[in-house]
Amino acid sequence: MLAHAATRIVLGERLGRPPAALSFTRGPWGKPEVEGAAGLYFSLSHSGEIALLALASRPVGVDVELARADLDIDRLAGRFFPPEERRLVARDGHDAFTRLWTRKEACVKASGGRLTQGMGIPVAHTGREATVYARSGPLPGPWRVADLPLPEQYAGSVALIGDGPFNVSRRMWYQMPPGESDGNPRTSAVK
């Protein structure tokens, strides 16, 4: 709930509108857009205790995942990932699987598609950022994808449509302790 409220507040500030006045529409597969905000794209993802919000001037997707030891990563990679990525998962385990998964999901979210449409997107680059293309399928790309620095056991990626570079600026939304706020324990702030 906090992530969705923060999204409204951040989008409202960016657009110069009260957060409660924002109206949202959804694309064919459910990707939200702010009505009357041409040229402002956003994506929200949350997992565990972390939420990520990406804003951009071109279609953007963001994903965060808490690495889960209970996932059968070999079965999932075998079913969905191209051969090179299956080998990476077999060699490097849960961290590799989670990193690859967030890259794919960020690309799909940027495209406004369904997750199953993007599992074949080859995202096994070795750098923190790369341009990726699907060789076939309904989501051809290109996408510019970057891994995000997050706490241990989390992986996160952001992807923008096109191969043009982008910069990531980080801000944190957090619940302020009562001693740092105006005395209202429900007051939140951006750091």
C-alpha cells in the first residue's frame, strides 16, 4: 500500500498535480498509465521489503525480486530460458536466475506485454548494462537494460525501450521514525 501511495505522490509532484487527482488507464495487458501525461512513463515493482519505481520519458519497466530458495530454478530455467542462460543458472544458481528473471520482466514491463511473451528474450550479458533484442516473438525490442544495486538477496533491473543510454538516479521512500518527523507516526518522506 505504501508503494502505491508513494507512486501517486511522486507522479503528482512530477506532473504538478495533487496525487488524488491522478487518473490511471491500463494498456491491453494491464500496464498502468497516467491519463493526460503524454511523455511520462512509469513502472512499479515490489518484492519482500523493497519497492522500485521508475520514471522515464520513454516506455520503462522495472522489476525487483527477492531470491527464493524454494524455487526449482533448474526446472524454470529449463522451461523458459535459452540454452546460454540455462547454463548460467546451472553454474551460478539462484543469484543468476533471479538476475536474469528481473532483466526479462523489466523488458516485458517496458513493452507493456505479458511475462510469458518475454521469457525468450536473451539477457545474459556480463555488464551492468546492455542493449538486448529478441530474435523472434511478439516483443522484438530493442531494450536498454541495467542491473540495479540492491541489498543482498535481491536482484533488480530497469529496462527502457530503444537502445539509447539512460541514467539512474536513486531516491528512497521510507517511513520516518517519530523522533525525526513532525510527531505524526504516519508521516513519510523521500530521502
